[in-house]
Amino acid sequence: MTKLKLGAIADDKPIKVTVELPAPLHRDLVAYAEVLAQETGQQVSDPAKLIAPMVQRFIATDRGFARARRSLSDKG
């Protein structure tokens, strides 16, 4: 079994943002959605729905950002 960084995608009220992606990145999102469907049994109808959880995961695991954020909140 593959260890993906994402789990099941939460159904949450979205905020609309328009982003242009390079074609190779879109192909990677489509492939990721296919692997995620195999791993979780949850079909991802639109690979763009992976972007928000991926960014959330990235931010949550970025230690430098966490330190900077704590530093900012300590000063405030």
C-alpha cells in the first residue's frame, strides 16, 4: 500500500479561487487522484479539489512557517 500525504478529502464549504496550472502539474493531479481513489476508495471527480488539501498539508508540515508564525504571534 502506498503512503500518500493526503487522506480522504473533506467536504467543506469552498472559497472560489482561480489558478492557472501548468499542464504537467494538472496531469500529476489527475494521476494523484487515481492513486488516491485506489487507496481510499473515494473517487475524486475533479482533480482540482486536491489542491486545497495539498496546500493545507504543505503549510501544516512546513516547520519554517510554523516557527515564523509563532514568532509573529509572540510579538503581537
